[in-house]
Amino acid sequence: MDANREGFSADLLAPGAAGAFPFLLISGPYAASSTMLTLAARLALLAPLSVIDGGNRFNAREAARILRKLSAPDLYAALERIQLARAFTCYQLLALLEETPSSARATLVIDLLDTFYDESVPLLERRRLIENCLLHLRRLSLLAPVVASVRPPAPAQSDPTGLLETVQQAADTLWLQDDVFETGQARRSSISQLDLF
């Protein structure tokens, strides 16, 4: 896994020498939801994509605002290219990934670990489920870009479950948003930070 704090570029989503796409993990406050919305809007300008929302963070109104800023030629067509599914439990998140067919459609998973911090599910079960999720993310990355986001623990805390470390180790590239804990509020990612196209 390569850790990166530099600007986000289209190179991070390009296929490797073997033809498979990298599994990119973005770590930031609020699961980098602002960055993920911008990425979804930019990708929706070009082609259909799947968005799996694990933390109830996808805001269609915000995606439309971003598309307007990007001067989308057909706002409604771009929004229709985004296939959204929400998971409210770790079991649902795995089921959504299992049901996502391998195709040339990019997949974004917003707040991948949110449902996995539910302590009513035994830790061994959550570990088994996240391992299966990672297998499906890897399967999907064989044909199209896969990007997931997570929230890092506060600096004084660690992740006692080890789930964050498991996901970070599985990712090909880890992109850390700058100054994650600079203030109590997350800095909004600007569209210019996502120089994808």
C-alpha cells in the first residue's frame, strides 16, 4: 500500500500494468464525504457509476451543486448515471457488494467502516464480514476503478477493532486528506483538489 498526501489525480484511478485498477482508500474527516461527492460528480459526467453509502453521507443536492459548478451539459443525465444504494448494517454492506456485478462501472463506497463499528455484532463476525467485503472490492477493481472512504480515529485514540488497519493494508493506495485533525471541523475539499480530468 502506498500512502499519499499529495493532490488527487486521475493517475490514482488508472489501471496498472496487469490491467487491473487499483483499490484506492481515502481517509479523512467525515469519511471524506465531500471529496467522495466531488469524485462521484466528476465520474458521473463521463459514465455510470455505483455508489454504496455506508454512513448515510451521500447528499444528492450537494452532488447536483457540484455538477452545476462543473458546468455539466445535462445535470439530470449526470445524476441519473449515479446508482445509489445505502447500507444500514455491516451485513447489508456486504450484500450490496456481493450483488454488484463486475463491470466497467466505477464503484465508490462512502464511509466503508461506519456500520462495522456496531458493537452488537461480535468482533470476530465483523472481521469476517470486512474480509469478504475486501474480496468483493478487489473483484470489482479488476474491471473498473474502486474508491472507498473511511474516517480515521482521533489522534489520541486508536482503533481497538483493528478493522481500519485491515482495510488500509488491503488498499493499493491510501490517500490521506491534509490536516485531518487540524480543527474540530473538516476542511471542505475543493473541486480543484480533485484534478481528475
